Amino acid sequence: MDAHYLWLVVLVLAAVAYLTRRRWEPWLAGRGIDVRSIPWRWYLLGYPATVIRMRLTWRQTCLLNDLSISPRGNRGVLGGLVVQGSALRQIPPRLGLPRPTRGGLVVRIGLHAGQTPSPFYRAVDALAHAWAVYGVRVSSPERGYVVLTVTARDPLAGAATEETERAQPPRLLVARVGRLESGGGWLIDFRMVAHWLVVGATRSGKSTWLGALLVALAGQPVALVGIDCKGGLELSPWLPRLSALAINRKQARSLLDALATELDKRMAVCRIAGVRNIWELSDDERPVPLVLVVDEIAELYLSDGSREARDEVTACSVLLLRLAQLGAALGLHLVVAGQRFGAELGPGVTALRAQLSGRIAHRVNDPTTAEMALGDMAPDAVDAAQMITEHEQGVAITTIGGRWLRARSHMVTTDEARAIAAQHADLRPDFPALVSATAEGIEAE
Ligand SMILES: Nc1ncnc2c1ncn2[C@@H]1O[C@H](COP(=O)(O)OP(=O)(O)O)[C@@H](O)[C@H]1O
Ligand SMILES: [Mg+2]
């Protein structure tokens, strides 16, 4: 039997399963699997239709996009001359058995000897059109093969607000902020990537992203600290859950100072215990993790040219860099959001950016911002960030595990933020030193 018709068997089995679902749904639900969240339409109709379309168009698409080879080479002898051209008989590479995923499929293609994956990278648009799918992504994890990851429909269309999607992941310092185009949850794991940089034009969704992050962290035993130098407009709804909030540069400076002192204390604790980071401490010795959220970072670097302002900017910049360098081991995590984050902002920005290894780029106005955020990691992600439209607020490109993905954050309204902050206010760890640092900032004004 042709392996490609295996799906027929799958289809029959799936239909039987669907018709008898009342019998086994409760059984699965008891094991934590929600049957209604399974995309049946895709598995039963979309997937087989796409496989047929792939099979029917494969030869032609390969021929038109130079994915086929001719076994006899492209040269021939014509009347005593060697001429170069396209051979009549061409053989397309071998299309493997497509494996369905929740929102698309994955197929492996065997290359001919002498072929490289590069023509496949160029042919992704042609393949997506030929197969009537949303997108095709090429990778080559294994020599001699390319793997095509096909996404059937834009999984990020429509805001992600469903309660089930927001279910808290169980682990500390892992936040579910939205969903990925691959269908899974968009998880920010601070234990894997300590610090994050979020860029995007105005109204592209940066602050909402921070809100989604705070929603996810609010229920965890984590101290949340904010710096929002646009007068606290974005972060003030979170006040009940924040251990401290700085709303201008003066406050920010003393807050950063207090955080640096806190890190020094933690360093001493680790040194005395003879461990290299707070995670090696015993549970009762371990200090609570801190997440410092900075919105509109550029405000921190803007100065009116006065000496005092310049000193403040330099102090903030040096402190931020120090917190980033020591934070990963001592349980302080930085999340920095801004429209741009380039060297033109001021001294130390490039060094700080290098420390913020998690990157998220919303819609950007200029290629340099996208390059700054994503370019050093994935050149093609830069194009993808520039293709996000104004209508796709909350959509962003992020790098995960060395590759890039499109993702969309959960929509969080101000009212929701206020409600969730109040609901979890009792989880707020008290840091008197941080509070008095921002209060001193207010008095000094
Ligand atoms: N994930 C999202 N889903 C749907 N709409 C969003 C999302 N993120 C942002 N928006 C919309 O975009 C608007 C601007 O977002 P905001 O986070 O304030 O942008 P920024 O901070 O980048 O200026 C929000 O008021 C909201 O209407
Ligand atoms: Mg904003």
C-alpha cells in the first residue's frame, strides 16, 4: 500500500472515534485532556485535502522552482557544440509522508545527491501558494534532507483571550504570555533566558505584552518591580501587586540602587553558603525571585542636557548593566520594553542589549530596530518583523531555542490588570528598602 494513503485509514479511525466520542471523552477528561480543544476539522478534512494537493502539485512546483534535477546534467552536445540548458526529463526530490500537527503538517524531503537546501528557502512562497496554506518554513536538521513545516491557517488571527489558554503553567518563573504560530503556548521561561528585550513601534503591543507577563507572574511567589518613566501610565494599574514602582528617572535611579544593594546581599548569602547561584541554596534560605519590568526605556535615557540629568542617565545605565550581569545567578530578571534600543540612546546601551538575550519584536517602523532586536540571532526574522501590519497588534517575532517564531500576546485590558493585581495583592513580597527608595525619589523632586 502506498504510504501516502495511510491517511485514509487515519480518516476512518478518526471518524469512528468522533462518532463514539461520548464514551471516551470523560475518560480522557479525567486524565487532563480536553477533547474539545482538538482541531478536528483540520485533522479530518484540511489535512487530507492538503496532502492530496501536495501530491498533485509536487512535480510541477519542483520543476518551476528549480527543485528538480536532471540525472544527466544540464549540458548536451548539439552539432559539435556543448550547450547548456534545462533537460526535458527532470526528477523532483522525494516527498516524504506528511505528519499532521495541530495546525499544519511536517514533511521530510530527501535531497538528490548534489542538491542543497537553498532553493527550498527561495521556493517557500511558491509552495505555500501551490498547497493553499498559510506558510511553509524550511529547515535542514539532518544532512541530505530538508524538513518543511507547513502552517495551514494564520494561527494568530484573532486575539487570544480564552481562559484555558491562560492556565498557569506549574513551574516557577515560567509565564504563558500568549500563543505561538506553531499552535502551542508562548512561554517565557526566565530560568532558561534570564533577561528580555521587547521592541516595537507605538501601539504595536509592547505594554500589553508586559501586562500579559504580569498576569502570568502575579499568581507566583515572585516580587514584581516596575519602572515606567512615562509617569507610571502603563504600570500603575498593577500597583497593588508591585513591590515598588518608579515613575520618573530620579525614582528609577534610587530604585536601581536599592536593587543593586539587594543583589549584593544575595551575593553574600551565596558566598557564605558556598554556592554559585540562589537556586543551589536550600528552599528556606533562598530569596524570592525578582522581576524588574521597565516600560518605555528611552525615557530613562532622555536628558535635557543638564549636568544633573546626564549624571542620572549614566548612573541608571551603569546600574541596569550591573543588575543584568549579576541578576541571572541571583534571581533578578530584567524585562525592558521600548520603541528602539540602539546605541544612539546613550552610553552602555549596546552592552546592556547584549545581556538581554531574550528578544521580542512587535511591528517596527524601520529595519534597524528589527535588526537590532533580531538581526544578531536570525537574519530572516528581521524580514518577518517588518511584515507585521498595523492590524496585527500584539503579534511579534520571538526567538526560542535558536529559531524564530511568530506569536501573539494575550490581550489584557486595564480593568483586567487592576482586577488581577488586586486579586493577588496578598502575594506581594515586601521590600521596604525598595519602597523607601522610590519614596525618597518622590521627596527629592
Ligand atoms: N495581543 C493583542 N491582541 C489584541 N489587541 C492588542 C494586543 N496587544 C495590543 N493590542 C491593541 O493595541 C493597542 C496598543 O497596545 P499597547 O500595548 O499599548 O502598545 P505599545 O505599548 O506598543 O504602544 C491596545 O490598546 C490594544 O487595543
Ligand atoms: Mg506602551
